[in-house]
Amino acid sequence: MTDSVNKEEKKVAAGGEKKEGGSEARRPARRQGGRKFQRRRKFCKFCADKTMVIDYKDPELLSQFVTDRYKILPSRVTGTCAKHQRLLTTAVKRARVLALLAFTPLHHD
């Protein structure tokens, strides 16, 4: 009786039988090829296109840089440079005061 138990333990230890719920069963298969996804580099829209001007009177342009909760998006998300991010935040704040942009979703018409 002990011989059959020892043989089963050796078989499991050698990898002959796999238990259900092991880490191999849950781990997804890896992609072949080894190339990682390379994210596209962000760039400042205002530096690339010199004709675009940041203006507080243009709510369509400013709404691209504001979330659905009316928070100003950071430059790491939008890709704007530091100079244009400062101008953008000033323009959004001016547009809010003049009621061209909403402060919160509750203030929206």
C-alpha cells in the first residue's frame, strides 16, 4: 500500500500529473516574437502647428484639453510643452470665469 502511494507522489513530483488550479493553468500564453509595444511619442500641437493660437474665446479648442469632469488635462496626457500648458491653463480659467466653459458637469447647460 505504501509503495503505490510513494509511486503516485513521485509521479506528481516528476511532473507526470498536473493538478488543476496550478499556476500554469491560470497564466496566459505569451506572444511569440519578443517585440514590445512602442508607444508613439507625444508632441505639442501648438509647437507643431504655428497657426493654432491658444485663445480663451475658443471653447471648442479648450474643450479638447479638459476632461468630461471639466478638469484640465496634464501635459503628460496631452503632450503639450510647458510653455503652452501654462498658456492653456490660463485660457481655460479665463473661459470659466466668462462662462464660456463650465467649472463642473453640474454647471453645464
